[in-house]
Amino acid sequence: MVVEQMMITSGLNVQFEQMISKLPPKVLSLSTPATPEELDCLGFRLTALNVDFKKGYMELNCGYETVSNPRDPKKCEEFMDALRNGPSELLQMADKYMKQP
């Protein structure tokens, strides 16, 4: 059983390494990160991003500034509606699938 698990894990690792090597690199600015418009709805915007690689783990910190007016009020309305109604809609979908034979 252990040998089979090791073979499957090894095969998956090889496939993931090949997949990752085919992805193009993406450059992100850490001093002025792109902030999704949805964060404006919550009242803040990212200003800086700090990534520290420590022994055995990575630490991620970000700075922010408060926003009084969002960039896109219509998108904010849709986003906040999804936050409010999302869990109940998910429960309704799960309930529907549980009742199906």
C-alpha cells in the first residue's frame, strides 16, 4: 500500500512540475499592487505588499489606505449582494441536490 502511494505521489509531482514549467512568469509590482475593485467596496485599497521568506515559511504583509468612495458603485452593489445572499443560495442548491434521488 505504501509503495503504491509513493508511486502515485511521484507521478503527480512530475506532472505538476511539467505544468508549472509551461506557465509563463508573471511580474507583480510589490510597491503598487493591483487592487481589485471589490476591495474598494469594503473601504480600503492595497498600497504595498511585503513578502518575507523565513526559514521554513513565507510571511506576507500588506499596507492599505482607506477609501471613502468606491471606483465603481454598481459593481459594489453586486458584490455586497453576493456576500449577503451567497451562503443562503449555496444552502438552497445543496438542499436541492440532497433531495434528488
